Amino acid sequence: MRRVGMGIVGIGFAGSLHVEAVRRLGFVDVVAVASSSLESAQRKADEYCIPKAYGNYDALVSDPAVQVVHNTTPNHLHSAVNMAAIGRHKHIVCDKPLAITSSDARTVWRAAEAAEVVHAVIFNYRGNPCVQQARHMITRGELGPPHFVHGEYLQDWLLDPTDYSWRLEPDKGGVSSALGDIGSHWCDLAQHVTGLRIESVLADLTTVVKTRYRPTRTSETFSSAARDLPSQPVEIKSEDLASVLVRFENGVKGTFCVGQICAGHKNGLWIEVSGRERSLRWHQEQQNELWLGSRHRANEVLARDPALLDESVRGYAHLPGGHQEGWNDALTNVFRDIYARVIDGSRPASPLVATFEEGYRANCLVEAMLASHAAGNVWTRVQY
Ligand SMILES: NC(=O)c1ccc[n+]([C@@H]2O[C@H](COP(=O)([O-])OP(=O)(O)OC[C@H]3O[C@@H](n4cnc5c(N)ncnc54)[C@H](O)[C@@H]3O)[C@@H](O)[C@H]2O)c1
């Protein structure tokens, strides 16, 4: 099999996971890293054993050894990095969100299509074999027609006023915080497993922690490196808590909550789909299980076991039953399908891979929720 050169822009929390996951594919060489300065790029290159370091992304996307660019920079840089990569006809893998506005996201999506490059925005939970099993069961009608899709995505890493992230600054993270950062994952999962598009939303947003203390030097996500530095109080406008009602395209109802300030919840993403015959629930923190609820017989838990998964899904489970797989295994599954397309552009699209079109739609959804709240919590149609 031919080898593929990958270059990555911005190695922080997400970037380090991208590097690890592509290396597991076996035929991908991480050839270059770009950061905001040559010094920091060189530091990352040394830390991750990457041969080349660049002080800006233009230099990285111009490197002929880089065939696929991974964009794991803070949100406000996504569009510019994506456009630079597309301009050089590089395949492009952008972590979510595709851009900080739907209008920028649309431009990037159109440009990627016109350049005929492989384009993917990372909604990694799709890569979990139990998520694919859920999708398969719902598509086959094993729950009966769905009537309710519900769940939440709760975290606590921004609970204290001293917790700080670029995500809270609208010019860096986008106008939305919790909805854009984690609500987008829930919506992607809900639409992915049901095959239904969200058409309308009614959102209620709250900023619980209204004043935060911004350290003089920002640190990477989930790092406590900047916690003890001098800091300045800043007023926070973006939401850290939201409750949303959603309506899907065929009238199916749904609801979800997101919060980054809910003590005890680390990465508490769960989704449940209730159909006329059964319910099905997947919880990210117990991601090797699918709960199946019934009215007239005992509920069941399907433990991830290749032998028990549908044949179409089995390839995404790599260990025998009882050997737990995790978050980065799902990410690797997503990358495996992206790179299969890089190697052979004639392969059919994989459901695990969200395209830039889906990234654009995710931006539209978040904007509809913001508009719903701003209009006084009214039903708002998503403008795709
Ligand atoms: N799919 C997921 O579940 C998931 C999880 C975490 C983050 N993300 C996404 O990944 C992206 C990065 O988030 P993170 O949590 O890793 O942030 P982070 O702050 O930990 O890392 C961002 C990195 O980008 C670097 N950077 C800043 N400016 C740069 C520039 N001009 N050029 C190159 N590099 C630059 C920073 O130095 C830092 O190393 C975000 O868009 C976020 O939404 C996705």
C-alpha cells in the first residue's frame, strides 16, 4: 500500500489525538507540524517525533510531502487554514466546527468540492461501533418508528470562575460556547443515528459563570498549566448551559441539554431514541454498551462484541467482547475511512465521515439555536 504524508496545524488537546490516531493506521507518516511560531512548532515536533516544523500554516500546506492537512487549531483559524490547504489541492481534515459562521463554512465547503479534494469534519462519536450498531438497528426498524430523541452532553471543566478557554472568547471560539462546542456533537449524533435532519429548534441559553479570570498566558484545553498565573476578570457573554427542544424532518420530537458547568460530569454525552416498540440508549462514558428498553419484556444491555454486532458494523470493533475500546479507537475508525478515500477516491463515502457539507449544516443548526434564544425562546427554522 502506498504511504501518505500528513501535516498537522496546531497540536493541542485534539491535535495530539489526531497524531496518535493516524499513526495507528500504519501507512500514514506525520511529516510536518505548524504552530503559531517556529519555536512552538519545533517543541511539538520534538515531543511527537515529527520530522519538520513550520512557524506558519502556509509553509506547511505548501510542503509537497504533505498530502493531507489536519486542522486542529482554535476555531477562528479553521476557515483560513482550510482555504489555504484547499488552495494547494491538499485533502483536508478539520476538527469541528468547520468555521465560526455558517457563511464561512459554506465558502469552505464549496471550495473543497470545487477542488475535488477529500474533505472531512470530525464528529468522532460516529466512529464508535455501538453508535454504528444503533444506527443500523434504527435504520432496519428494530425500534419501530422513532417518536422521541433525547439526551444531554454535560461536562464540568468550566465550572470554576478560574477555568478559562479560548472557547469563551467569541472572536476565537465563535458566538456560542457550549452549543457550538458540544451541542454540535449531540446534534450530529442524533441526526446520524436516526437518519433524520433537525428542522426547527427552540433554545434557552444561560451564562452561569458570568465573570471569569483570564490568565496572562492561555494554556491548551484541559491543561492546568495556566491556573496559577496572574489573571484578569473578564465578562463572559457566551452560554455555558442550554436546554433545547428540537423537531426532526418527519415530525419526530426531541430535546437535549448541554452544560460545561455541571459538577461531576466529565464527558457525559448520551442519546436515547424511543420508537413505538423499543428504546435504545448509548452513553459515551459506557461506550461499549447499548441499552435496549422494552415494555413487554426485560430490558437488555448489548455489550460490544464483534460476534454480536451486525456484519456491516463488525469491522469497527477491533477487540473481542469484554476488552474495552474507547474514545481514540472511535477516532481511529473515522480516520481509517477518511484515508481509505484518500488512497482510493472511487470508494463509496463512509457514514462515519462527516463531509464539509455536514460541517456547514452543523454551523446552521447552532446559529438557529442562538437566533431562537435571541428572539425570546421561539421556535426557529434552521436555515440550511
Ligand atoms: N472532536 C472533538 O471531540 C474535539 C475535542 C477537542 C477539540 N476539538 C476541536 O479541536 C480544535 C482545537 O481544540 P483543542 O481543544 O485541541 O485546543 P487547544 O487549545 O488545546 O489546542 C490548539 C492548538 O493550536 C495552536 N495554535 C494557536 N494558534 C495557532 C496558529 N496560528 N497556527 C498553528 N497553531 C496554532 C495552539 O498553540 C494549541 O497548541 C477546536 O476547533 C475544537 O473544537 C474537537
